[in-house]
Amino acid sequence: MRSRITRHLGSVLAERVAVGPSAAEETIEPAVPPLELSGRDYAIFLLRLAAEVEHGLMVQYLFAAYSLGAPDAPEDRQADVRAWQETILGIAKEEMGHLVTVENLLTALTAPLNFNREEFPHTTPLYPFGFKLQPASLDSLATYICAESPEEWEVPEDEEQDIKNRADVAAGAPVNRVGLLYAELMRVLSDETTISPDDFNDASRAFQASWHEWGRGYRQGQRGREAMSSLPDLPAPELLIIEVGTRAQALNAIAQVGEQGEGLEPGTENESHFQRFLAIYRGMNELGDHVGVRRLATNPTTDLEGPDIGEPEDPNTTTPIVHEEAKLWAHLFNVRYRKLLVNLSHAFELSDDPSDRATLTPRGALIHRTFSEMYNLRAIAGLLVERPVNSGDPDGPRAGPPFQIPHTLMLPQDEGGRWRMHRDILDAAAIVIERLTSEGSADGQDYLAALGQADETERGQIELLIAGSALTPSPNGAPPA
Amino acid sequence: MIQELRILPPLAIARFGAAPTPMDNYDAVVDPQRPLGYRDLVPAETFEVDAQSGEIVGTFVPPRVTFTEDGNVRPVAPFLEVWALTDGGELELLTTGLLEDEGASSSDLQWRVQVANLKVFRRTSIEADKVSADTGDFSGHGRRTLRGTCPNFLPGKTIPFGHVQYIKPTDDHPGIRLRFTPAGGFVYGASRTLAPQAPLDRNVVDAVYDARPGRGTWLGYSDEDPGRPTTVPGGIYAQDPPASGISSGYLDDGCDGVVRLTLTVGGRELSAFGRVGAGPPTYAPDAVPIRTVADELEQALFGPSNKPDEATLERVEEIVRRAFETIRLMNTPAMNEQGNGMAGHDNGARRRFEPIMARSLVDEVALENLHESLLVALRSGTAPWFADVLRDYDEIGDLSDRGRRKMPALMRGADGRHLTLTRRQIDLIRTLARGPIFADENDTP
């Protein structure tokens, strides 16, 4: 069965995407929404897809970054591998900025947000390539380069062709540019006959993410420098978190997000994702494919009976994590990943109105908690990549972070229900932590003790919020739960 | 043979207390199973000193740590030990046995303690405002009162700075020690008349400073008068009216100074010195501030860089723990605003007022939780990822958004600018940040 995305895109894909990048770039006709969708609806549809793409790219890049750092690189090149790792982590952070900016755009259009995505491996025709979790390699890097590329590459022709050929073979199909999706968005949002000025809700900015809250100093080369010091030409990450209240701001946001991927503006060439991945590709090409890269199982999953199980290093199939302890860590990873996404989406439900000094909301706490879960994902990923995916093959591929999507990311309608959801997630985490504490190896116990204590503290705070929310009427006027 | 003498620790900091019994020893210990909690205060072995004889008459471990006695704070009264550098290059505690080997005895040691409180002098630059105490040479074991005298005090008035006592060695405790017991932590006032007028200012226990015409100028002094060598930050003295810049004429019984020791053996004179100081009690004994004098001393001793084998995650963890312990004691929303907050200080430094952080982010509980989560993740073995956000020593005056949001944030250093960690602390975190983000794969269980 075709996905909902494919069904709706059927009428436009053939002419704008499936025929390839060049044709799409040349398309200048007014936006024609697919049947069943209004113009505004089409913009929302594309933005929700963009959120999914940015989310998917972010996760894949994180996985690739975590795979770097195997000790087989020559000693004098290990700092370079570390710099590549930090660069890819930086790009992943920038993708998070893109995701948040896209959610801001959805908020500005008073549209439902989207923090969801499909499980890996997965593809749709508007994805730049079939998304999969795999270690960094020349193949995967070539795919990322093509996905983030501008239409015109300013690199030697032979090299361009080599990379494109490699990417097409690795992806199993021609790799689309992410820029196509943003070009289509730009076209739709520019069209005043499709989207009226009233469709942009300036007051929604109080609910949107701001750089001041989410930026954490990732601007003007301020962060990421230390670990990248061996390769000073690689730029530090630059988080784009753009608030949107008007059409002009929406177009600016989309232009900036697209620019960060492709680097079309003069003087920004070295800062684009395209150029950064290209620099790493060239470095790895010189060092040797897979050197300095951990052997991680592709698309690791806690689902032992999935339909698409294959060889542990086949990027097109999933790898069940059957090592008992690694599987528990993977479950804990998934719970924390869910917690991160719920924190993030919940933060968008609470306003931050600078002119209202009297109303305090837990928005800031949710933002901090979102970052805390990023730290936890990094920590658990570090423990996972040291454990075999299969206890029967202790020297075989390692288990990587599974990034499995939870059964739901829908938030309950009222605050009490939302905080109960947070409590449920903490309770689920506590069960896994308890299992790991009693069944796991010594490595990781210090972390579990600290995590368990932090969760216990947070649970106490959430109980207070649940109690407090019982005093506030729910938005639909129903009696408090 | 004794080659040299040392007084250890070379710097001892006492803490005020008006109770007669000094504080017992305790350790502030992190529970490994609850690493985010408050440090446990674990009673430790403590000397019991007989006030009359000066002997250590026993040791004990108190059943619990108690900071007050009959409503008064118990002073922290440190011991200064004498150590000898002997022929083998080893440092060992100087004992009566070691002295006997040299043909000497404990009564051959000569002590002298000189302390002062120069807080008023620091502002007025008038020599006659120095308050000082000198025990003169002594070898006996009775208590030696440190009586602070000052040319600008009223006749017969002094400020007691506490006392010192040369601990009398015994067979059970033959080591050579001196104990410094600080003052009670009282405030003293000034008077414009020879006989202070009752009732006294309710904050002071006695009026000691002579503020009569032609005498001391501390009462009524102002940092804002022309030509004053003001300090940064300025105006940190009691003022009347409040915030007027006009001094209330207060003094306290804090002091610091030098302990000197001489010993003549075999025609050779050996000497050593140490430093003592007294400050307020610790009201958060289960927390350690993010930057302390100990960090300064460590940097002075070992330099601003860490050797590779000194850079450990445990040390980074301790810095992070101290960060959230510090936040626990802060009113972070207030520090983000006008008034006495850091944003207010920046405003005073002619920066347009703005909160430093987004107001939604500065709730102290949320910030404490955030910093705790740093420690949680570090305990997995991952390298610190926050090196770039640390404020460098030469960025303390950067009042841009970027500069003010660096860490540690919302805190003031001793110079009135934004606080920074020591270069050695920063180097530790950066050294590890440059390394692998995960533990070595070879360590796989």
C-alpha cells in the first residue's frame, strides 16, 4: 500500500521530483496543490514532510557521528577523525535547528506540529534518499553529499561523477536534493493566491522556539571549536532557530535553512552541509574507507521479529539487538528518545510571552529537559557502541542507538494528561533502569545510579505539576482530571 | 638530621564562632549511589584539647555533626602542624622524639603570631586605621590572646581576634602543633564621643573606633569622595543612609596574618612560617562553590595546564557537581534581572539593561536539574561537550549577549565582572573535550 504521503504527492511528484533535480529546479509555474488539498493545506503538508526529513537526517547524522572514533586510525590522524565526528555532530545539531524552525513555521500557520517519522529503513519519493542508520563510510557520506548538494557543484567533474555514482549505488536510486522540498515550499508560501497574509499568525510567536531559548551559544563559531581544533577549516555549527510571524519571515526562514544545506551564497561555501560532508569524504578517501569507524550494526532494533531482518551490516535491512544487556540499553535509549520528543513537543504547547512577567510556565524546564535527554542519548549511545549486537558473536558488529519511534507522539489535550504522559515515560525508564542495574555489567552502573536519581527528582516535580494542573480548567472547559 | 622546617598547611582558614567549643572534624562525602544529592557530612576523628594545659587529651568521633552550641556558632579552629625535612629528603611530622634526636625539646621552639585587619586602611589609606595584634615570642602552652589594637581606637578599646595555643606534646600525641581559634564574628562600631552614647547601634557589640573630630575618618567616609583609591567593586561597606556611600564606621573581627616559628639546634637556626586567616562560617557545608581559593592555589602551584594523566572525568564531574551545588544556593531569576543581579551590574557598567538569559530558562530548580544532567551523562564515560561554552579569563568584561551567556553564568567574580573558572579548571575540561567522546572500544566488557 502506498503511504499517505505518496498518495497526496502522486499528482505533483511526477513533474517536480521523480523526474530529477534539474527539471524541478526549472519549474516556475504557480503552485498547484494536489487534489484533496487546499493551498494552505499543501504548505502544511510539505512542512510536515520537511519536519520528517529534517528529523530523519538529524538521526542518521547522529548515528554516523557516533560510529566514528574506532581506535584503528593512525595516531596522527585520530584528531582528524575526532574533528569529522564533531563536524557531523554539528550538522546534526543544525538539522535539529531546521526541525525546530519548521515546527515554528507550522505553528505560524496554526497547523498541527510533526515530530514523527517512519522507522528505518524507510523511503518515500520526497525523501532525498532511503533513510537508514548506518556507520559513516564513503558510501553513506556520498549519499549525504548528494542530498545536501546545490544544483551546481563547484568540484572537479570526475570527483562529482564518482560521488554521484557511489551515492546512487549506495542508495539504490538517484539521490534527490533536500533543496527540492524547500524550493517547492518557497514556491507555495510565496504565492499570495495560495496562502493569504492572514494565514500567518504573528501572535503564535509566543509559542514558537526562539534562539535565545534553544540556541545554547551555537552561533558565530562559538561552540564545537575545541574538538575540531585539528581541522580549523571546518566551520563550527551555526544553529538556525527562526521565529516566524509573517510571509516574509517564513520565506527568509526557508531560504536560510536551504542555504545552510547547500551553501549557495558567496562566502558561505565552506559552511554548507554539502561542503562539510565533502571535506570529510575527501579525508576518509585519503585515510581509507571504514578506517576510524566502529563496526556498528545497521538499523539496529529491539524488534526481534520484524519483517525486514537481514545481515547486521546490510544498510537495507534491520538488525535485531539480541545481546541481552545491549538490548536493555537499546530499550532505555528508545525511552529517552521518546522523552526528548515529548519534552520538545510539549514545550511548543506553552507560551513564553516576554511582556507577561506574571505568568510562569514550565516551558523553560521542558527546554532544559530536552537538552538533558540529548545528553542521555549521547551517553547511552556511547555504552551501546561498545557492546556487541549479538552475544553469539562477541567480536562482531556493535549495537548502535536504535532511534525507534514510540507508539505515539500525540500529546493529551490538557496539561494534567501531558504531565501524566511524562510520568508514564519516567516509570517506563525506571523499569529498564532497574533491570539493567540488576542484570547489567559493571560498566554503566555509575551512570544508571545517577540517571535513576535524576529521574526520581523529576518524577517528584511532575507529581507537583499534575497536582497543580488539577486546579486549572482544561482548555475545552471540561472539569479538571 | 633536620634540614628545614615547614608549617603545614601553609595557609589555614579559620571560621568565626562564638561558641566555646570548636567544631568537630567531618568529611563531606558524595554517596556513589546518590551522586546528585547533598554531600553527606560524616563525623571524623577529632582532637580534644585541654584549654588549660594545652594538651591533646584524647580523640573522638562525634556521633553527629553539630554546628552550634547553645545558640552560638562553633568556630572552626585549625591546627598548624610543624613538619621537618630530614636528610633523606622526606617530610615528617616534627615530634618530641625527633627533637630529642637533635638534642632539643619542645620548649626550644619559639612562636610568634602577627595578624591584622586592614579593611578600613584599605579604603582610607591612613596608617592609623590598621588594626593589628602581635603575640610576641612565646614557647609556653597557655592561650595567647590576639588583641587587635589600633591608633584610631578609643582609649582602652581593642577588637579580640581570637587566640592561639601552642599544643603541648604528649606521649600519645608527640607532634608539634599550634592551634588558631578565631573571633566570634562580631561587628564593632565607631563613636563621635569619648564615651559612646547608649543605646549603641543594634548591629554592634561595642563602639571602639574613635571618630571624634581630628581622629579617625572611617565614620562618614565615602568611596565617592575625590581622590579615593576605590576598590572594584566599590562601596562594599555598611552605609548610613543605605546606598548613600557614607560609611557607618563598622569594623569586624576578621583578621589574617603570619605564624612564625624558630628553632635553634646544634648552632643552626631553623625557621618556618605559615599563614592564617579568619572568615565567616560555612552555612552550606555540604556544597562546594564552583571556584574557591583552593582552585587559585592549585593553579598557582601547578600552573594553568594539566598534564595528560591529570585530566580525568572524575575531576570534571567534581566541577559540574560544584556547579549545581552553587546553583542550589542562588536566586537565579533575581540574578538575571536589575537590582543586585548580574544583569543589574552590567547595567551599572553602562550596558543597556536586558536579562542575561531568556527569562523562561532561569528557574533555579530547572537550572539545577539541567546541570545535574551534565553529571549524569558524564558518568557514562562520555567526554565533556560543553568546553566551548566556558568563559575565558579575558572575556569577563564581554557584555554582549554571547559573552554574558557563557558559563559560569549569572555570577560575579571578585572584580565585579562575570565569574570565570580558573584557567586550570578550563584547561581540564577542554583537554578531555578534545579526546574521544566515548570510552575506548577495547574496554568492551
